[in-house]
Amino acid sequence: MSQFDKRNLSMMMDFYEMTMANGYYVNGGDTRVAFDVFYRRNPDAGGFAIFAGLEQVIEYVENMQFSTKDIDYLRGQKIFNDDFLDSLKDFHFRGDIYAFPEGTIMYPNEPFITVVANLIDAQLVETAILAQVNHQSLIATKARRIVRAAEGRFVSDFGARRAHNMDAATYGARAAFIGGVNGTATVSAGQLFNIPVNGTMAHSWVMYFRNEFEAFKKYAEVYPDSTTLLVDTYDVVHSGIPNAIRVAKEVLEPQGKRLRGVRIDSGDLAYLSKKIRKILDDAGLNDCKIIASNSLDEFTITSLISQGAAIDSFGVGERLITAKSEPVFGAVYKIVAVEEGGQFVPRIKVSENVEKITNPGLKDIYRVYDENGHAVADMIALFGEEVDLSKPYRYVDPVKPWKNRRFENFTAKKLSRLYVKDGKRVETLPTLAEIRDYVKYQLEKEIWQEEQRFENPHRHYLDMTPDYYDMKMSLLHKTRQGMDN
């Protein structure tokens, strides 16, 4: 077995997390704290993002441990307290994790995960949590944009060979399925997550045989019920399509079978697809699907459809699996409260950049709906604060706090749930298909279409209860006073 296969993911952390944990241990690091995970900007200047990766976060914290080999490696760095290293032998995560349900549509500056644990535990999980949710949330969000652009046409993830590594391919496929793609070419993802797998033929198959017709014929003989032929190895119009039609007539139809599809992976996809469609229809192959691949994303797909391309299905690779146009999601992990005398006392990060000032304290996030069930805003409340929208409810828009605003005839739903208590899972997680359906439901029934535009989407409001806003402003004022003294 290789070193890769023996890796302990508990060691997947930034080195400073271990140095901080060691420092906390030396200084009695059993104080409980709260950290929020949130992001500041939607990818691709979009109107929202999709939360993905929660299941892997929970699996990670449930299985954290340090082997003798791990501890020996850390001891070799010659900077850690021996008692601290010895304590790692029996380490397991003992904290709580609150989170939005996986698949929730989310927005900047609201915590979609909150970790409540002692300092050491909370510090050691930082990088692994961010790595999981940054990657999967990014790919799920990109996938939804691509699926939206396809306007109901079949979309498959073809990206494994362009992914940044094998984990990125496998978990990227998982995230893409959450985002709405119909299937994947990545076998590991199909096996692990029960995602439908699909694929066609390779150029090497066509090139291996003496001629294109023989290659197509041999393929059809092996896969008569699912024959999809790659027609652009030599010449799409003058060779590929005529040979595909010949196979359909001479090999498949005598068996009572039909040519399932043809795929083009190069050239002018709009022009070629329309040309192919006419030739196939003239040959009586109206049911033969046209599949396109080759560096596709939401923008190229939108362009192809606007040109009238006769494409039934898209195989999307590198620009999906790497989120090429916006390859960083940007979620961060910030301390927001410290337990003092049995109470969690808020902490705030102050910055000259307004967007980097954090929202302090333990908090609840509510999604506010109008009488038609549309999500009009999210709202931050103090943790445990009662929010009663059965009567007119005053709220604060932190961008324009001077305005007197109220919700009337609205309802609210608390988004965060407790998923891990004292290091143990306390809620059953949904299946991947259920997560995917949840995304679809929100975008079809709850989220404004104006927020789903690619260009200049409507901004989803993040409001605050008056009590939460007053607490934040008071803390900011005290912090600034302390800085000035």
C-alpha cells in the first residue's frame, strides 16, 4: 500500500493550527469558544452560492485522531510541549457543530457553519473544514450556473482528468451533482455517492482501428443498446456522420436497435450541430441525440443556445471541475465568542476595510419569506432570540441603519441546525439525491429569479434584529475606544 493510501487526514492542517493548539495547551486551553465559517463575496459576481461539503466535514471531525507516527513527526519539529504531544494520543473532537442543511442557498457574511468547542479542538479543525466547504461549495455553485444555462438539456461532469487531483475529481463530481448536473464520467464518484455514470468513446478507439467505419462498427457490436459515436476524429460532416449513419443502418437497425447519439468535441459546435441535425433527420434518425463537449461553461453554452445550436446534451469538463472563471470560494474561519463565567462573550474583528468587520457573537440566522413563499431576506438574530413575525416586526438594514423598516405578513425559518454534539453526530444526514432536490426546490420555489441572473443579479438582503445590531454597534464602539486608549 502506498503512502498516499496510508495518509491520516487529521494531519491535513496548517502548521500554525498545531502551534496555536500547543500554545493554548500551555496556557490552559480548555476555554470554550465559537468560530463562524462564512464568505464575503459570491463567485462569478453571482447572486448566491450553494452550501456543499457538510457531510465530509462531519466525517472528518468524527474520525480525528493522531497516530504514534503523526506524533513522532510533530515531536521532530522540536517546538512542541511534550505533555501537549502526549495528549494527542487520546485526542478526539469534543465540540458542537451548527450548520445550514447541506444544499442551502446561502449569501455573503452569514455563518453557514459554527463550531463551538474548546480552543484546541476548534483550532485544529479549521483548515480541513475550510478545504471541504470551499471546494465543494464553489463547484456546486458553478455547476448550477452551467445547468441553468443549459435550459433543461442534459449536463454531465466530464472533468476528472482536468481536476487538481483525484480527491478534487471525486468530491468535485459530488458537488456538481448537488449543483444539478445529471451525471458524471468519474467512476469513483459514481461508486461512492451513487451518482449516475456515463461516457462515450475515445478518439484512441477510432484511431486504433484501420478506419473510422470499422471502429464505429466494432463499438456498436459491443454496446448495441447504448451506441454513442464520437464523430470528429477525422471529418465530422464528410466522414464521421456518414459512417455513423451507415452503422445505424447496417449494424443496429437489423437488430432492432437505434443509434443513441453522436458526440462532437471540436470545431464550430453551433454550426456543426445544426448541420449534423439536418443530416441525421434526413436519414430518419430524428431520435439520435447530439452531445457536445470541449471547454464548455455557462457562457459558451448560453452562446450556443442563442445561436440555435441543435445540441441535446453537454459534457462539461475543466471549466466546471476547476471553476475556471472563479477558482477561489473564499470562506473564512473567524472567532466570534469566548466563554467567560459560563456565558459566551462576543468578539469582533475590526478592519479599515468595512467588509472585513465580522459579525460577532453566537447568533441565529433566519430566512424571511413573503406571503407567496419567496425568500426576501436573511436576518441575523442573537442566539436564542425570539423572532415573532406574526405581527409587524422592526428590523435593521445594516447598510442603511437610519431607515425604519418592518416586516409585515412575513414568516421566518431558522436555518442552522445542531449536527454534532460533544463530537458525535446527532442528526441523520440526507442522501445526495435529497440534497440535490433541496437545491432545485429552493431555486424554483423560494429564491427570486432576479437573484439567479448571470449579469447584475439582485442583491439578497442580510438584515439584523434591533437587539443584534445594537450589540454589534456597542461592541464596535468599545473596541474602538480600547484601540484609541
